[in-house]
Amino acid sequence: MAGLVPAIHAVQIQPMRGGWVYIMTNRPNGTLYTGVTNDLSRRAWEHREGQIDGFTKRYGLKRLVWFERYEDIRDAIQRERNMKHWRRAWKARLILDLNPDWRDLYDDLA
């Protein structure tokens, strides 16, 4: 009766690859953009170089001022969605806690 019983395979579910939540701006206390990516260096470079049309290119948001790392991209996506609903003052507080001078953190990524 070979072939009548479906084969049972043990599947090990692994969490998805990690991700980053980040905030870009054009100057201290300027316009803020919150985003999520699986490759922060690449994405920050794309913002700096104006590679992607949209909000960040339109407003010249080239300064990476805050970021958080997550082991699972799904957690990063959820955090970014939550932060999109935050008041500006709450995002500014996150930036000030990590980066009180609002300096560009892009060079720190290498």
C-alpha cells in the first residue's frame, strides 16, 4: 500500500529575517519620516541619494537621526505602524534620547 499514506515532514518554522525602524529628517526639529527596512544602510543611502520618488525626496529628508533593530521583520513592521500614529513630540523624544544633537547617524552604520 505504498503511496497511499501521505508523507509527513517535520517543518521547522524560523522567524523571518530581522528589520529596522528608522526616522529621517532634513534638519534638527524638521520634517520627520518613519520607515521600516530589512537593510538600513542601503535604505538610508537611497534616501540620501534621492533614489526613490516620494515624501522623503520631496522634502529633502536625508539625515538618519534614529533607528531600532528587530530580530523579526514582522516586529519592526508593527513598531513602524504604531509609530506612524504617534504625535510628533513622542517621536522627537525618541530622537532626543538617542541623538540629542540630531546628528546624521548614517556614518555610524559602517
